[in-house]
Amino acid sequence: MPRQRGERFPSGPDSRTFRRRFFPEASTEEWNDWRWQLRSRIRSLAQLEKIFQLSADEHAAIARHKGSLPVGITPYYASLMSRDDAEEPLRRTHIPVGQEYLRTAGEADDPLGEDHDTKTPGLVHRYPDRVLFLTTGFCSTYCRYCTRSRMVGEAGGEYQFSTRQWEQALTYIEAHPEIRDVLLSGGDPLTIADEKLDYLLGRLRQIRHVEFIRLGTKVPTVLPMRVTKSLTRMLRKHHPVWMSIHVTHPKELTPEVTEAYARLADAGIPLGSQTVLLKGINDSVDIMKAMMHGLLMRRVKPYYLYQCDPITGSSHFRTPVEKGIEIIEGLRGHTTGYAVPQYVIDAPNGGGKIPLLPDYIVGRDGDDLLLRNFEGGVYRYPDPGGSIGADKMKKRAC
């Protein structure tokens, strides 16, 4: 479907320069058409070599790739990446390197045990009142640390998705009145055409016990022109609809992304962010604080900071858990609480999300609970009859 006549979308300086150099045949209208962006994705070694000065490691890793989780980068998103620095953060998240083919201890193709909790193809029912609905195996870009690398991308992935499977999933949801919350994910649900997504949301809204619909997506960040006015009008029909947006680095918060987030927020869609903690990419307090502040200024509430899942071939992306605790401690009290996401490990083998916090309990002194604040000061809170913190005093006594 062509973009609506008269609809405008901003172009930042990076994308304008990139378009003139690498896609001079594309008009402004084409560049800002999300379908053109998908058709023009950078997917092959030859295409990558025309744009990027590939390292020997990158070249070899791309050449040997087969199966699911292919290379796929929208021209827009490629415009944000360094052409000659293989260590640049966004480039590292999307161009393969040799470490991707190394399997280390504890890694698995399905680290979260989603297959175990799959009730119909593409429908995961793990928590009592909510389900994960995998709507598609297609993404506009493919992150190299993807938890579902086994099932997304080209033929050769483990899973195929179809509207027939949608109907099986909907039938299951209809038959289970305890389900009140449905998370649409994939792949990326915003790569689905408006008409099909409208149909799916409408079918879910017809199920009376479904109260809450969420969409998990990276599209507003990597393909912001997908957020057309027709899309936001369609989404408004199905309120309450919430959206969790995958964001990795403050460099992503461009004029285009600012416009996409604004359109979604103006349509009454509450926005939360999801970020994966990645070694050498966003694993510092300064980078994380800049990103969280930028999100708040764009009306996106920082929601989850994920410890990187132990997906096969991801060891070069994973930090020690202490790094995540350090970042939360560097945010809590040092900036607004709205800017502090919840740091979680999605426990392997289906354990679900487990929140992790710095330990602010020092111990007890009689009826007083001793607490450490963000500056390291110790404060007393009257807690008669309480016992929390007593174990720490016993350990010190030993």
C-alpha cells in the first residue's frame, strides 16, 4: 500500500548523507517508505562490502553463515553505523563475527525453554495469566544476540508462521479464560501489514477475558518510517494497547525515531523500553543514563534491562551480572526514578524473569533496620517485630 499523500517524515543528517552516497537512485519519498526500506535491506556479503570496510573476521563470519538469523539491515539503520570501525556499537550488534559460531558452557539454542511451554505453534503459555504470541518469524533487522535466533529469518529456521497458526493460538486463548494479557512478538509484529495486524488485534479484542494487549517491537527504532499515520489510527481502535520498544544505544535516538515515538505516544499508546545489556556496547553508567534520559524525553518509560540470554554464540556479548548491578546502582538516586529500568535475568529453562537489585540492606540493630542509601550513608528505619537483615548481623558475628 503506498504511503498516504501529504504524509511527511523527517530525515536526520546521517540518513541524508548515507542515502546520497549509497542509494542515490532513491527519492526522499522512497527512502521514507517502510516497504522500500524492507525491500532494500542489506543482506548479502556483496552488499555489505559496498558500504562497510569489513574486517577479516566479519568477512569470514558472513561468508560461512547458513540458516536462520541471516544478516538483514535496513538502509536507514545502516546509516547510523560506522563504515570503517568494526567495534562501533550498532555495527557490532548486526554484523556477524567469528565468535558467533563458538558455543560456550551454559549456552543453548532455546535458553529460555520456550519450546517446553508452547501450547500451539507460536503460543507460549508460561505465566498463569498471560501468553507470548509469536506472530511472525520476520524482523526488519536481525540482532546477532537474538534470543529466538533459532526461528527467525530465512528458510532454514526451526519455525514457520502462518495465519493458520494464528487461528490455532486464538482458539487456545479463547478456551483459557485465565489469560488476560497477550504479548505479540516474533519476529516483529510491526512488520506485518496494517490489514493483517488489524485483523489479529480485532480477533483478540473479541475475546472478552483478554484485557491487555502488548506489542514487543524493535521497528520504531530500526525502521521508524513504519510508524505511519494509518498504523497509529489502526492501533487506536484496539485500546488499551501497550508497546515495549527494543532500544540498544543513545545513538539510535535520531530525529526519525523521535518522530516515530511521538506518533505512538500521541496515539495514546503507553511506551516502555526494553534493553539488553551488551558488553562493550552499552555496559556503562554514562551510556545507559544518556539513553534512559533520552527515552524519557521522548515519552518512553525505561522498563526492562535484560541480562543477555545465554543463546548459542553470544558469549562475546554477555557481561558479568555484577555489571548490571553496578549500572542500576549508578542510576538509582543519581537520576529520576523514572529513568531506572528493572534489571532482570530471564531464567534459563523457563524460570521466567527474576529481578536483580543492589543490596541496600546493611543489617539490623534491635528493632531498627539499617539501610544504605545511594551515597553510601547508613540510615535507621524503625521496624519492630521485623527480622529482615538479622541474618547479616549473624554472619558478621561469626
